[in-house]
Amino acid sequence: MAEDDDDIVLSELEDDELVQQMFDDLYDGLKEEVEEGVNILLGRGWEPYRVLTEALVGGMTIVGNDFRDGILFVPEVLLAANAMKGGMAILKPLLAETGAPRVGKMVIGTVKGDIHDIGKNLVSMMMEGAGFEVVDLGINNPVEAYLEALEAEGADILGMSALLTTTMPYMKVVIDALVEKGLREEYIVLVGGAPLNEEFGRAIGADAYCRDAAVAVETAKEFMGRKHNQMAAN
């Protein structure tokens, strides 16, 4: 084997080891180490989109799976997501410059009358960790706020959260408004929150009920995959 080939193999091996280390750093919520790993990979000539998908999304997939399986809990996932955000802050302007393919864009917010946001924040972070662009509207959102944001942002997905049984019905108000305006088919509507269930999600006309952040990511990926396939077919 030529010396140049040896160098290439060694370089790839070093990259693989660094990516594995970044997986561990993400898992442990080590933000500065993740940022350093992103900068090293970029310095080695990695495209920003490759860093995003292979290092960051790859690492957050492990976090999401362990959260779903009850191995990790909310505080640990929040730390991991915060570390992911550090890496994303470096990559975002570079991704915009290179016109990287978009996984999808989500507008998310807690519904009117409800001020709970821990679950929503976790979904936002996990969605960003999966490569989605997320616009978080915060808490206590009236129907107008959702509709304006969906249009202004050119979103693919609407996410609504509620923790109170008294605010759950407001999700239907928002979905009905989309129907009235002839916009319902343009958006994937995902709902979540402790008092909700699949039956309620179906009853109000949502595309899916997501019991936690890991399921929200899996569901969003599945629906966006179908959407991209439909667009390709047309």
C-alpha cells in the first residue's frame, strides 16, 4: 500500500474515532467538547452537512433511543440537547451558505391558556438534534400566532403542546381554523402533552399524537419522508 493510501486510511480512522468521541460527549452533555469536535471536523475538510448528519444527528439518535427506552431521563436529555445546540450554532451559518438539503421545518408552541413548556422545549431540542429547523413560539399561543408563523416561516410541521385538560380542546380550534382556510393539507400536525392520547389526537384531526420527544422526532421523520416521496413522484 502506498504511503498516501496509508495516510488516507489513518485520517479516516482518526475521523471515526473523533465522531465516536463526539457521540460520547453529546451523551454526557459536554457542550465545549462537542463544539471543539465540530471545529476539528470542519478543519479536516468535512462538509457542514456531513458534520451535522454523521456526528451531531448520529449522536442525538443514540440519546433519543435511550430516552425512549427509559435509560436516560429529561435532565440528561436537556444537557445533551444543549450540547447539540452548541455544535449547531457553528454549523447553521455554514449550512445556509452551502444550501444543504432541509430535513423539514417545524413551528411549535404551547396552546392558549397553558404556560407549561418543559415538554415542548424538549421536543424543540430533540427536533433540532435530528436536523430539523424549529421555530418555537413559546407558551399561551392563540390560533392567530400559529397561523401567522406557519405562513411566515414556510413550515412543514405544526406542533402543539398542552398539559392542562382545560386547554387540550384549543388544539381543535387551531386545526379547525386551518381547515376553514383550506390550509389543513399543507401541514403535518403533531400534538402532545401528558393528558393527551392517540384517541384524542384522532378526534381533533391531528396527523399524530406523540407521547414524548423521541416519538415526535420519529413521527416527524416518517411524515417528512412520505412528503418528500410524494413531491418526487409529482
